[in-house]
Amino acid sequence: MWGGRITHSKSHLYLSIGDQRYDPSGFPKTDPLSISEIDNSNSVFGKILRFTPGNATYEIFSSGHRNPQGLFFSMDQNILVESEHGPFGGDEVNFISRGKHYGWPFRTFGKPYGLFETGSVLDEFCSVNPSAGIDLNLAKFGASSGTHRGYQIPVYSWAPGIGTSNIMQIQQDSSFMDWRSNLLVPGMVDGAMYRLILSKESVVATERIATGFRIRDFIVSDEGLLILSSDEGRLLFYQSTHPQFQN
């Protein structure tokens, strides 16, 4: 739950920080530290921070993030793009706006993990079955699943979750001509890359590109290479088919 990335615009650095769920207590978290942090607007946990180079201070740019695994600043659109893990389902892609709250832990499209421990068959059943009573416990906590009412709504969300890692928007000068302006998001659960096709700031179509391995990170290089890093420690290079890069 400590997922984090660093990215930058022309004038700022951005750092994402997870919600510090370090114990197996589930959702809602019941230890005193976690309870005290939930409404603490000054805490860095579950936030995206913005730094100005040469300045020793930072500002909390956005909040309500569970496990932000991906962060990318699109120079084309001048917008910060983020991907994060939800609980059982509810993995998200967000366009980040300054000062906005993205829901966690009060709203999620996923189902919460069990209240006491995770990993057991009973725990999984209770978390995916809304009649099992977990949602009633969430209501006492002031939270609910299956909605983002009152908070920023994701650009896209997966249920069941795909285990997102990093995220990138293909820029207009990329040699991947057919993918320009598209978002790329790996799914570590099913060994695939997801391509999200946008119209303005809405996803209008998706493509699942099977890879057969977990993509932990990736970049698109200036030379027109899609470079994937796998959990097995391999680097894989895919080249654009644009005539400029054919040998």
C-alpha cells in the first residue's frame, strides 16, 4: 500500500504516496494511527504531492488515493494522469486536478477487503458478497462501495481489478502513430497491456493486448521503442512499425 511514482511537468515534480496500510486489518482500518490519518488533510499518506524545484517545501496536490502505482504528466494535454489499485476491483485511472479528493477510503467501485484479515476464503466471500454485511460496517464508518458519489469519479475503473502498474499517455510526436493520445496501462493480474482510447477526457474504447507476463513498469523511448520491465527481471523491447524506424 506504499505505491509511489515520480513524474514531472516543465515546472514541477510530482510524487504519489500510498495510504500506509501496513497491517492486515483490512478496510476500514481500525488501528489508532490509521483512524487518526483518515481525515488528516495535512498527512502525506494517500496523496499526490507537488514540488517546485529549488524550493524545500511541497503542497498536497490531490488526496483520496489508495495505492497509486502509476503517474505520468502529459505535456500534450498539460494534465497529470494517475493509476491506482482498488481493493477487490475498483482499480482506477484518474485525471488529477489540484485540490480534488478521489474517494479513498470513503468511496470505491471495488468491494472492500475483510475487516480483520485478508487471504481467507471466508474473507474473500464476505468482500465480494454485498449481503454478507461488510457494506453495513462501511456505512458506520461513513464509507460505501460501488459508488464515487460526492468525490471525483475515475476516468476508468476495472472490476474485477487488473492490478495496474505504471501509466502513460502516448504523445503526439510518438512514432506509435495509431496510439497517439491513447493511455497505456499494464494489468499485472492477467499479464496484459490495456490501451484506453480517449475522446477529450472520456474513455470510448479499450483494447487488451496479451503479453503473458506481469509488466511492472514501462516507458516509450524517444527512439520509438516500447520498453517493458517484467517481474522476472527481463527487459523487452518492441519497435514501432512506422517506416521511419524500419531497417
